[in-house]
Amino acid sequence: MSWAAACIGCGFAEGPQPRVDLSSAGNEARLTTHYLDQAASSWPKSPAVVEAMQQALLGAGAAGRGTHRAARQAEEWVFRCRQQVAIALGVPAASSIALTTSGTHSLNLALHGLLRPGDHVVTSAAEHNSVLRPLEWLRLERNVSFTVVPCDVEGRVDVTSLLNAIRPDTRLVAMTSASNVTGAVQPIEQIASALQPGPPYLLLDVAQSIGYLPLSSVTQRAALIAAPGHKGLGGPLGTGFLYVRPELQEFIRPLMQGGTGSASDSLSMPLQFPQRLEAGNLNVPGLAGLSAAVSQWNERKDGDTSQPWHGPLEQLLAGCASMPHVRVVGPAWGDEVRAPVVSVTVEGFSPQDVSAIMEVEFGVLGRGGLHCAAAIHAFLGTEPEGTFRLSLGHATTPADVAAALDGLNRLAAG
């Protein structure tokens, strides 16, 4: 039985179990948690996000459902959120932003909405299952074909290989901007320039880059942009968005049908975008929190270009590079731009065991496994178990990284 399985059996893996540190002065135990799983979801959320959500819960009704004060307040939260997202993406029209429940929801809206039987898609081995699984479903059920372009040992896709995979029937190129396994940033600017104006159109997944890396030069040339709100932007879970270039909006079919608060006399979904993609009540408290989070990012991104995670990321990569039995999977720190995601393997341990030991013994919360991106591991040499991933965010401190390095060093030393 593996160490991780033993932990599950004894209850350690039921949920986050921060380390109890008894070394502090006095007899009181102090809980020490080092959250390094920001690629899964950012934590902690800022006070502004919590306050906005509380205000919406206490004072807003349902958006688009009525003309009374509470409904108008909800509409204001939704409108403000669309505006802030459009500013963050560098796109001109807030009305081109459909609000969703997650990045997965956004990607499914784009793929199911735009693709038709007989269409072909080019994608990459670096993609998340939020792209690859819908494509596989569409292949089996809707006669949509797709080509997966390989990546290199760092998780990066070659532009020439990708462009050579395009066929006359290629309608879409679906690409992540940064790998959620290695942190490698893809050559999106070159790809976007080569595809304009389309078809094929570029669907860009910015889940691991928005909130961390400058994107406006790329997003202004993408046809569709999908993202969650709860990762680098710092918004709450249950939020996301999809940008659709205006000339494509009439071709996007809704994934669901239902009430939108408009055109209620028709049994068909309204033609107006983005309401046509927003059946059912929007998550107004979540969108209020997302609006506050994106507003903070918009204020920050036009100021100081240094990011608070730059120093801890350099510290983490340098520390791992000095350990002989620890392999960093992906690009090293240097002149190249990368996302704050670091995957490692530790000789003699499975990634799942590393994750369990790091949590229980050192209070470090990372993630072991394939990270919902199984295709990339064949090129990284990390099949079948994957990697142990440490992902940093705006709240990550040097002390968090020091705890992770201490744990990895002790494991590597045997």
C-alpha cells in the first residue's frame, strides 16, 4: 500500500489538514498552512471580493427578472462585471462577454456552439481536459474531427507544426495560453497573427495566464477567449466568461435553453448576444465578487509591471534546481516568460505520495497527479502518474516557498 493510500485509510486525506506547529512560544498550537495550489483556485480571496459578494447577497435580486430596485441592483452588478472583464481582456465591447459558471463552461459554450458536423479542429497535447473531452464527445457524436499537435519536453508547442496541421476544413484552433502542468507559455502571438482574420478561428484558453501575464496584445486578435474567474483573477468559484468576436456571435448556438428575462413570448432563445448563451439565473453574488477582483487586477496591470509572485517563483525554481533527486518538469527561470506553475518529480516517490507527505508533515498544499491534462505527460516523460505541482499566486510568500523547499529537500535526501 502506498503512503497516500495509507493516509486515506486513516482519514488524513479527507480534506485540507494544516500542520499543527507546536514550536511557537507558549503552549498554544499554531496552525501553519502553506497554500501552493493556486492553479486549481486562488486563495485567500481579497476582502474586497468578500465584501462585494456579501453586498450582493444582502441587497440584490435576480438580474433581468423585473424592474424593481433589487433587480436593478443585480443588473448593475452584472453590467459592471462585463465591463471589468472587457477592460481586462482589452476588448472594446462589454456586450461581447458572456458570463458563465467556470472556464470549463466557457470552453464548452465555444466548442459546442461554433462547431458543426464535418468541421476539423487543431489543438495541442498541452490542453486541459476542458478542451480535449468536449472535442472527443463531438468526434463521437457530431462527426467533428480534431488533430492533437505534440509539444516539447517543456510543454511548448511548435508554431510551424501547429500551422501545418491546418486543413481546408479546419474551423477552429483551440489553444491554451500557458500550460497548467509546466507553466510554459505558448507562442500565441505568432499563432494569432497567422490565423487572422480566420477561419480557422483562434479559441484561446487563458485559465493559467489571466491575472498573471499581460495578454491584451494577444486577446485583441483572438476570435474567442475563455477563462474562469477564480484563478489568477482572484474571483470566487462558480464564475467564468467567454468573449466572442462580434462577427461570430450570430453563429454561436446556445448550450442550454431557458429563461433569460427577455423575449419571453418566444419559444426560441433570443438572438441578442450574450443573453442567448445565458439561460437561467446568473450567479449575481459570484459575479459581484468577480467584478471586484477584476477591478483590482485592472488597476494593478497598468501600473507596476512587477508581480508579487516573481520573487517566490525564482526562489522555488532555484531551490529545486539545487536538489539532485528532484526534477523540475518544464522551463527554468530566466529571460523567458512563464506562468507561476512548477511541476516536479521526486526520485523514489509517486506524485500522490509526495502530495500527501508534504501536506501532513510540512503543511504544504500542492497537487499530485495528471492535473486534468493527461496528453502532455507522454511528452514530459511523466506517464503514468504525472507530477507534483506547486502553483503560486499573488498571496504566495517566501515563507510558503521555504516550507515547500524544506519538505522536498527532506524527501529527496531520503
